[in-house]
Amino acid sequence: MKRSLFTGAAIVALAVGLSACGGGGNNDVAVTQPPSAKFEDQFGASFGMAFRADPNTEARDIASGDIIAPNLTAEPVTLQGS
């Protein structure tokens, strides 16, 4: 009696253990990286928005935070197409 009870408990424990592992189904999880900041956005608060604007839009006034002051101690930035 104890042996059959032990065998049944072992089979149930094995079945629960295997079902917790996934059982071989499609368990792929797509991990997406957050989008990186656009190159022109690093030059000021509204510079990127003005840079991407349609060429035929009205010109806009420059605000104080649109263009940042150059930092002469920063690493040089390579321009695309150079």
C-alpha cells in the first residue's frame, strides 16, 4: 500500500515538474531594445524637431534651449557620410 502511494506521488510530482518547465511548446520571448536617440537630438532641446521639419514649413523662432553650447572637452562626434 505504501509503495503504490509513494509511486503515485512520485508520478504526480514528476508530471507537475515537467509541466512547469513548459513541455516543449513555443516559449520564445521577444525582447526589444528601446529605440536610441536620434543623432540630431543631442544638439539641443528643439534642434532635432526643427531639423526633421518639412523644408516648406514656416521658419520658427530660436528659443534659448534650442542649441546647446559646445563642450570643448567632449569626445569628437563623427558625422555621417564623412
